Amino acid sequence: MLTWLSQNIGTIIVLLVVVLIVAAIVKSMRRDKKNGKSSCGGNCAACRGGCVHAQK
């Protein structure tokens, strides 16, 4: 087991860094959604699809 860990420590570290980055992104997105922020900025008038959304 210790040999396997020592042979794969680089992969394990990279995996942990990627998992932490993804967790931070998800946490930020959840916080923004909870605070009413939109991922697109919320300016529907300036959006290319703004006329589609305005007709609904």
C-alpha cells in the first residue's frame, strides 16, 4: 500500500487540487444563486436572446 502511494503521489495531489477547485466553484455558484445573482449578469436587454425572453 505504501509503495502504491509513493508511486502515485503526483496523481493523488493533482486529483486533490482539481477536487478543491471544483468544490470552490460550486460553492461560489451556490452562494451567487442564493444572493440572487445571475451567471449572465442579469442584463436581459443587452442579451442576444433578450427579445426572445421579453416576449414571454
